[in-house]
Amino acid sequence: MNAGDRVRVERAAQTYEGVLLPSSTPEHLVVKLDGGYNVGIDREGASVDVLESDVYDVESAQDEQSQSAIEFDDDLPTVSLISTGGTIASTVDYRTGAVTAQFDAEDVLRAVPDLAGMANYRGRVVANILSENMTPAVWQDLAQAVHEEIEAGADGIVVMHGTDTMQYSASALSFMLDTSVPIVFTGSQRSADRPSSDNVMNAVSAVEAATSDCAEVLVCMHADESDDRCALHRGTRVRKNHTSRRDAFETVGAKPLGEVDYDIDGESTVTFHREYTERDAADLALHDDIETDVELLKFSPGMDPSLLEAAAEDSEGVVIEGTGLGHVNTDWIGTIEELDIPVVMTSQCLEGRVCDRVYDTGRDLLDAGVTEGEDMLPGTAKVKLMWALANSDDVADTMQEPLAGEIQQRSTPWL
């Protein structure tokens, strides 16, 4: 039994039939089903019948895919495409069933041919993980890779990332990097073999944004249910607000920073609605030290203060998602006062900002040492606290200072 054979696998009263693909672990089988989807099957307890040998020459297909023959065009900008995994970065050849870990320019253009002629491309893999498995260590690897690509002359960066934790990674790079070029995160809510896939439009729009004049960390995803616009969200103000819709990402507290009007004939345009940091306005710099022992705790009625004690026990800082203007049960105040680590208060409301000067509970929290998180999103506040603990001598002041658009002068809901 070899990769490329057509097989029938039976396990746990389920039958799978398709082409056997290379597997990254000896404990699992990977089969491409006739419908185009890949399925991983635990080898233990599985019975396999080979229906036909060497249906596809997987090894030759991989070798062909690894050979890039794209010529460099001096008249085009250079965009570095960096993959961390996720749906949009898949390099599966659905015709042959071959799977390869290669991620060069030709792989990308094969997957999204609409990108041809927009830029010169360099491909680089930082990780190949589901985004729920993202870690601060990978953020550091990603920031270092982006820094290296810009130093090597990239005119823009596109980071291909799973959507579930994209907002955290975008926030992390916003604090870790002073950038002279655009850094654009994009992903796909639906895989390329589905008619409603958003991968092509998101990828094309991300490259358009990466060649724009906005030298910030952005997230580029569908702006609405149609296929005519992608929104450009500032990396520290964006949140995934729907599990499956293509327009799942929204800027909280404002309009998106900009948008890409997508044109299938290649005439897409980029527009910005507010001020932004212009290309080459900042010198490239990397600040990738980070304190990983920070917890994010969501308060709810009846929650025992011992949970805060447990969260803080081995932590260097805690971010609390409080109610309303930034409140918790008054029973928590004594516990907070005894902590010798930074405690930052954010709000579950998302829209609006924390203000602990209105009610007695808020004033008592301030007296106990709580730092107001202004209108930062809770996830962004956690990432910023992780960064501030490793890079600032005055964490409280840094948390209240806008560094990358994470704190707005005024929070205005966009309806």
C-alpha cells in the first residue's frame, strides 16, 4: 500500500474510499475522497483494501510542483507570501491528489492564478498549523520572518493565516514590528473546492492592499456577503464576529480603515477612509520579546474570586473582561488589591470604553490598582500586555498609550 493507490478504508462502522495521500504522521491515514475533500483516519482499528495501485504518481506530482519557472518582472512590486497554515494556504492538487509541503511562488499561482501579473512573489512557510494551535512562539517566528522579508526588499507582505485566531496574530505583529511596508493578513472561511469559496477574492485583495501606501498591519477579508469588496481592518481593532460567514470580520468601534473594490478583470482599487501610517514613514524595527504568562479572564455573575487567584498564581499579568463600564463583583476587589501583578480591565460590551470613575465599584477597582483598558478589545489587550511586560518599564502607562491604533480617541459604533 503506497501513496497514490486507490483504497477503501473501514473504521468504526464508517467506510472511506479514495486516493491514499502522504501522511505527516505514522498514526494516521490521509485519503482524498471522490468529492475532493481530504480526511484523516486513525490507523488503529482501521482495515484497508487496495482497490487499484498507482492511480496517481504522487512523487512526480510533488517534484513538478516544487520546480518554479516564474520569471522576475522588474516593473512589478515584490510581495512576500508567508504561510502559517489555514484553508487559504492549501497546496493540495485536487486533480492528482498530491499533497506537498512546498510553498513557493508557483504553488501560489497554481492555487490562485488570478494573482499572476500583479506582483513578483516570494513564498515562505513559518508554520503549518490550524490557527487554534497558534502560540506566542509562532508569533515571534512570524514577526522575525516578516522582518527578514522586508529587509530583503519586499514591497509588501501577505500573511496567510487561519481565521479563528487571526485577530490575535495581527495584534501581536502590530506591536512587535515597526513596519515601512504594508503587512496584510488574509484567510479563507471556505475552502477552494467549494463554489462559495472566498480564497481567490481575499488573496487578490490582500495583494492589492500589500502594494498600497498603507504601512500598517491589516486584516483583509470579505466586507459583505457579495463578491465585490474586501474590508481592510486595522490589526488591533478587528474581531471575528461570525463562525462561518465570509464577512465574519468586523472593525469594532469604527468603520474599517479601508476597502478593496474587487474587479474580476484585474482593475481592483484600494480606498482608505481614515488617516493611516504611510509607506516608508517609519523605520523598520523588530521588538519581538514577549511575556507568555498572561491570562484573559471573563467575569460572569456569581464567579468566585478564587478563580482570579488561580489565574494570577503563575501569571505575570491578567486582563479581565468586566461588565459594562468595566466592573466585577465587589467581592473581587480585595483579591485584586492583594495581587502584585498588573490587572487590566476591559469590557465585554466591545463597543464603547472602560470608565471606572462613574460608579463606586469602578472607583474601588482603581484604588485596588486596576488599569483601565480604554476601548481596547479584550484579546488585543491581552496581547498588548504580553508585549508591554517584556518591552516597557512602566506597564500601566504603556497599556493606556495608543501604539498601533488599538486605542481610539472616540469609539463610534459602525452600523
